[in-house]
Amino acid sequence: MNGVKFIRENGGLGRPLPGEEHTSALIVYGETATDKKLILSVKELEDAGVTTSTNPVLHYHVSEFFRINPGAKLYVQAVANSDQTYTEVKVMQSFAQGKIRQIAICDYKTEVSALQNAVKKLNTIAVELGERLIPLSILFSCKIETANMTALPDLHGFASERVSVVIGQDGGGRGAFINQTQKSISCVGAVLGAVSKAKVSESIAWVERQNLATIAYDKALTGDTLKAVELDVPAFCDGSLVSNYTPQQLESINDKGYLFLVQYPGNAGTYMNDSFTATPLDNDFAYIENNRTIDKAIREVNRVLVPKVSAPAFIDADTGMLEASTLAGLEALCDEPLDEMVRNGELSGFSVRINPNQKVLQTSKLEVIIKLVPVGTLRQIEVKIGLSVTK
């Protein structure tokens, strides 16, 4: 019918999300160099002179990040050439004063032959940052050609628990259009958005919460030809469509620990296949959510314990060991942030224990033992169903 129609849109105020777990970073290697900066929206990126013309890949991934998680904080940078040392990751975390929780690296001109070396270097950087109590999770994508797809190395042998490799890509929208000229750009921006959006305990592959296909970009961003909902046509970094692979081939790629896009019959939307890290599956940190959970616990416990560094520790004059009240006070300090994580559904439970039989007078050292019970993930649901003459 004739008339005036109003469509109420959300997100124009750019209100930031509370907390810091969503704080992320994105570095693209292979485009016109840009300075490091913190942005809260795509508009802020454009206001800084970074556009679809100057930096199409960076602009795309930033757009995808905020499409998935509007209101998050994102540090961005483009680096003209990759020397595969990735020192920019350390510099970026320093620039952000240690606030970055997850970072995506799009190195779309580095060949897959250098994948293992790149992943291991990034993991070394992440371990170093973790030792400095400013840990982060790393997403990485590189150049992949069709010939590589049947011979991808097994990431579970890389022993790099802080790094995940993304080989998924859009196959019918803006990402597919950019891929016509800039190959292997991946969907790492959207995956970064999904990681920042999830609780630290949640898998980015949670179907109920993480549908990655939500809108179609304007035709001006897709060459005036493509207007599919972004990521609604799952593809790989070589440009091949996921739908052209057999279930056995997809299972093989999944079993090697790569992150890519999948769809489920009878369920609208596009999702991540899993949340693997590049380490053996029997490792405690084989999934992104395992790393993010313990990283948050480390940050929070560190926050409450640092003020106690060089504080007095009262000793029981009869035993020479710590007084019970001192122990109870320190344990209660550690309990507080971990209790909050349990209330937020980020932990199933925990224990904090300080052995009273420690010779603090002689060593000035105190050992605290914390055990975390994480939240599980329902990766496979097995249903036995059949016909019967009775129920």
C-alpha cells in the first residue's frame, strides 16, 4: 500500500560494550601501510582515510568485525610487506597497553608452504606475551591455492596452542568480489568478531548464538553484481565453494584443525565448523575457549594479587608458618574474581588453596594453587532413534 514506511535501525550511537574481553586487534599484511589506531566503528576507520579504495582488505575485515560484534573495540593496522616475524603483534599489544584479548592476522600474500613457520612464530610471541601477563589468542590466515587444498598440513602437529588458522571465506558477496583481485583474504574479520562476541567459555561454533550470515552489503561494495547475504555462500580461501566438497573431504579438512564455514541442513545460517587451535586434541588448550578462559582467570587473579606484592605476611610464632588469617585473606582475594566468572557462566567451578606449611620467612615466596573446572562444549550429539512396536 501507499504510505510512508519507517525502519528503525540500531547501532548509530556506537555505544561501547562493557568490560575488555571484546577488545581485539586486526593486522593486514600486503596492503598500503597505515598507522596503528583504535577504532569503534567502520566510520572511524574511514575518517582516518582508510577506505575501500586505499585498503580494500583491511576495510572489509573491519566491516565484518563490527557486523558481527558492533560496540566492540578494535585496534587496526596495515603493513605493506610481511617478513613473517610478526613483531607488529607485540608492538600492537604494547600500543594497546596490554588490553587486547584476541588478534587476527591476515597475511594473504604469504604462501601456505610457510604456514608452519608462521604459526610457530606467532605462538612464540603469544607465549611471551602470556609470560608478561598480557595474553591473547591469535587467528591467522594466509594465501591458499586450489592445489593446496588436498595437501594441507595437519595443524594438530604444530604444538601451537595459542594460534588458530582460518581458511574459510565468503563465496557470494563482498568477500567473493574482493577475492577476484585480492586472493585468499579469508573471513578472519568475521571470525575475530565471533571470538570477541562470545563469552570466554563459549565456542565460536555455537549454532544458537553464532550465525555469521546476517546482512548483504550494498551493491556498490560488490561490483554492482553480487548481493548475496555475506558468508551465506561458504567458500575456502582458494575461492572454491564448500558445497563442491564431499562430506569426507570436509571431514578431512576439519580433522586437520582448520577453521572454516559450514551450514546445517534444515537450519538457516552459516557457522564455524569448530574452534580449534593448532595443537594436539589431547592438549588442555586445544580450543580457543580453553585459552580464553584461563587467560581471563590469570588476568583477574593477577589484578587482585599484585597489590599484595611486598606486603607483610604474618607468621604463627609457634609453628614458623603463615598465620591462618593471612592464608584466609589471600584465598578470599583469589576467590572473588573466580566467583564472578562462575556467576557469569565462564567457569563451572574452581578451588584456591595455599599450603600453610611454607617457609615465607626464609624464601619470601608464596605458592598459590588454583584449579579451574571449565565449561564443556557439546561438539557432537548422538541420538539413537528407530521404529518399535511399543514406546
